Amino acid sequence: MRKFIQKALERLDRLDHEQVAHLIAGLSEENELFAGVLESMTDGIVVTDTGRRVILSNRAAARMLGLAAEDVQDRTLCEVVADRELADFLDAHLAGTEKVADREFALDGGRRLLSVSILPLVREGRVQGGLVHVEDITERRSREARLRRAESLASLTTLAAGVAHEIKNPLGSMGIHLQLIRRKIGGKECVDSRDVEPHLAVIAEEVDRLNRIVVDFLFAVKPMDTRLEDADLNAVVSDLIAFVRPELDQAGVAVESDLAVDLPALKLDVRFVKQALLNLIKNAMAAMSGGGRLGIETRRNGDEVQVRVTDTGTGIPAEIMEKIFEPYFTTKPFGTGLGLTIVFKIVKEHFGDIAVASREGEGTTFTITLPVPQKDTMLLEDRRGAR
Ligand SMILES: Nc1ncnc2c1ncn2[C@@H]1O[C@H](COP(=O)(O)OP(=O)(O)OP(=O)(O)O)[C@@H](O)[C@H]1O
Ligand SMILES: [Mg+2]
């Protein structure tokens, strides 16, 4: 159809009345098709001119941005959008030449989340206006939150399985020693205390062990009262390095820190982030008993910030790699095996992820990825509070 219209337009002066009518009908048909497509889209589209005035918008955009048809005529988009933050954003970027993708805005007091992108409308090499794409991501975000909750439930199941496994041994041993005592006192009126003392000592020891398991377990599973507040990750890392430096010096471990200068503020519970990083540093130190290098790096990667802890220690054998985050997994004679479980839990509380790469004999790198604050975390907090 477009080719036909193009051709007809080229020889417009030679067309008769009927052909012009046909051409207009064709144009109107094509126009209707585009309008239909635009209206049936679930994403919002707004086209503005170079003066940021609305020249075209679809129903989804009107609904999401709260635009009424009579409002938008000859007014700039920034004037008709009620949310101040969103209006300022549109004002700042609409006439620009740069594409701005997927900025998130919380509207209606955090009940609705929009992802907004702006693209320059370029024709014949010049910016002729702007195209605003709006997507309602409220559902998607809450689906992601549900998934995260399911994930932490799954890790709780592993934790429970770990505890069950841990308490089996002390319970078994207590059972055996109780039987031995029973045999020694069976049918006798008086018993020499020296006969039963060793068994009682073992039982007391096992009770202690059980108690330790339960206390550690409770610490690992109890809901953390994380309070996420704006914080400077680099400052947290620097404080921590200053705190552990004497210990590292003594162990012959040199610290190399490389902190990104352009880090945005993150939503952190500083106490817990310090604890997680400290656990990683302690593991790194334990892996470098003969000294080595500890690297701590922060860097921004799009919508995420990464903090990386690297050591030049023993490395983690491939066959235990799967297990290191499991509760009670340890290769150390006096380890509890809960260090990394707690790190994992803290990272999840911050909506982040943790990855590990290691080579035996060369060293290990743990990378924690944290999201740059978006309005969805606010939304989740709101919802948690509402329940
Ligand atoms: N940086 C590392 N280099 C080598 N092995 C590591 C490193 N970090 C963890 N591991 C391995 O993972 C295991 C589990 O670590 P995790 O921190 O959970 O427990 P742990 O250090 O053994 O005990 P603790 O509860 O005292 O921290 C360790 O025992 C060790 O085998
Ligand atoms: Mg540890």
C-alpha cells in the first residue's frame, strides 16, 4: 500500500478526481490501521514535537500517565503529567538527542511502577521530537518478589535438612551411652559412679554440641531485621579494610583495593553488609595461611553494583564447589560451616546475588551483585509493611 501511495504522490498533478479519491481512501485506510495498532498496544506511546508538545498518544499512555485528551492539546507533556519526578525527567530528556532507557518511577504512593524510555525522533538527520515509551511493570516486579521469596524458602529447606543431618550424630551417640549406662546399672542396687561417669561426660558434651547447633541454626534462619538505607558502599568497604588491616598485616596478606569513583548510593544495611564482607575476608585469609594478596574491588555495571573479593589462596576444589553455601559445610577443623550461608542470606536480603569463581592452587573470587536502588524495592517494603 505504501508503495502505491508513494507512486501516486509523485504524479499527483496528473491524477484525476477518482484517482485522488482512491488515494485518499488508501491513506485513510493505512492511517486507521496504524491507529488501531497503536490503540491496541498495552504499552503507552507518546510522540512529542521539538517543543515537547504532545502530537500523538495512545490509550495506554493516557491511562498510565493520567492524560486527558483535552489536557494535552498544545501543552507540553511535562505540564500535563501529574507526578513531579516523572515530569522533571521528561522535561530534562525530551528534547535531547540521547536515548534514555528504562527509568523506573513509582506512582500513586508506590502502588504503581512505570518503566519509561525516551527516544529522539530523528528524520532527515535532525531531531524532530521525541518518542516516549511507557510500560507498567507493577505486576512483573511483584512476580519477581514472589520468586525471590520462594527462593529463600528453598534455601530454608536445605538449611533444615542440614540441621537434621547435624543432630543425628550427637543424638545417636547419646542413645548409645544411655544404653551402656542402663546395662551397667541394670538390676544393681548400688553402682560405682566411676562406671557411669565417662558416659555422662560424653552425654554432657553431646548436649553442648546440640545446643551449639540449635543456636547457630537460629542465628542463620531468624528473619534479619534488615533496615535498608541509602549508603555509600565504598565507605563501607574502606571502613572494613581499616578494621581488618592489622590482622591482615600480621598474616602477611597485602590488600589491594580498587573502588569505583562513580558509585551511586545503594540501599544497604551497613551492619550486615560489613558482616558478609568480613566473612568473605576471613575465608580468604584462611585460604592464604602462608600470606598472599587480597583484592577488594567495587564497580558499577549498568543497573547493578558489584563488589568483588579476590584471594591468591588455595582455591576451592571443583567437587566441593556446589556445597560451600550449604549450612554446616566446612573443611576446617573448627569451622561452623555457616559463614557463607550467612553471606548468602545477607545478599538475598539486599535483593542481590553472589557468584564464585575459583582455581585450585591459584585463588578464589567471590562477586556480590547488588541492584542500584529502584522504586521496586520501595514498593516491596511498602507491601511487606502492609501485610
Ligand atoms: N576463599 C576461599 N578459598 C578457599 N576455600 C574457601 C574459601 N571460602 C570458602 N571456602 C570453602 O568453603 C567452606 C565453607 O565456608 P564457610 O565460610 O561457609 O564455612 P567455614 O569458613 O568453613 O566456617 P565458618 O563458619 O567459621 O565460616 C570452607 O570450609 C572452605 O572449604
Ligand atoms: Mg567461613
